[in-house]
Amino acid sequence: MSAVPLIFSSGWASGINSYAVVLLLGLLGRYAHMSAVPPTLERTDVLAVCAVLFLGQFVVGKIPYVDSVWDVIHTAIRPVMGAAVGALMAGHAHTLPQAAAAAIGGGAALATHLVKTGVRVGVNASPEPVSNIVASLAEDLGVAGMVVLALLHPLAAALIAATLLVVGVILVIMLAKRIRRAWRRRRERRRQRQAGQSSELRIPSAGGHLQDM
């Protein structure tokens, strides 16, 4: 299929923000008359729903830990949307090409989603919230740039997406130690707080013995 690079790139972007991908594709197809965009994505109801959901993700993505919960919820949603976009881009092809397109789009979306989720967990390990906001904005801009590039230069976009996917996997591996250290520190602080609360419940009595409050 000649649409494979476009399908792969849109799947990569769907793994980060599937609502933005559908919204951008629909708007570009409807108003910029991009012929590669499936007409289904240009429908008003599809654009309206994705716009609302995109705004929700835009806000949630800036909130530490809440973004990770959102990512977990979307583990099933993003790959499915990536597969659906891929199948639509295959057009009125036979069943086998459509299935292959769905597998490419869904597989790319799943791989990118897992990398994104791992990276954001590592970012959340940072004590300050600025890095979380920067990461979220970078994702939004990256998705927008990838969608536009994929429509104009599909092969170049696919090569960049594949490179970024490999880099993301390496980054997650590098962040793994940081994530484990952060969770160990949190568990240690929790144990210390619990130990401090327990000691406060026992005070010395008048006879020098400890008694429970």
C-alpha cells in the first residue's frame, strides 16, 4: 500500500494524542482539501467530539500523576483509534489490505503509547511541575507537526516517527532507574510518616512508663 508511511506516522501520533490526530486530520481534510484524509474524519460530529476530548487531554496532560492515570485509561483507546484511522486511510480496499493498515496504525499507536506512558512516569518522578508542563506541550506540538508533515511528506514523516520511537524506547530504559529510585523514596517517606504517627500515640506516663493515648 502506498499509504503505509502516512498510516504509520498517524499511528505514531495517535499513540501520543489520538484526539488531536483525528481533529487535525479532519480539519486539514475539510478546509485544506487534503485528499489523503478519509471523508469520515471530516464530519462535523467527529470533529466536535474530538475537539472536546482534545481539550480535556490538553488540560489533564499538564497535571502530574493525573496524566499518568489518563494514560492508563487510554491504553486501549489510542491503539484502537490508530487502527481505525489506518483502516480508513486504506480506503475501499479489500479486507486484507484494510486489516494490514489497521495493524500498522494500531501497532504504531500502541508502541508509542507505551513509550509515552513510561516517559511521563519518569517525568512525574521530578519534584517540580514545570517539566510535566514542558513535556505535555512538546507532545502537543510534536503531534501537530507530525500530522502536517505526514500529509505533505509521508515517507520523511515515517522515518522521523520511527527514529523518535527508537529514541523513546532508549529514554524509557534510561529513566527506569530514576523511576524505581523515586518510588523507593516515596515508600521510605511513607514508612517514616507512619512510624512518626505511631510514636506520637505513645507518651510517657507519670511513673516513667509508656502508655497509649
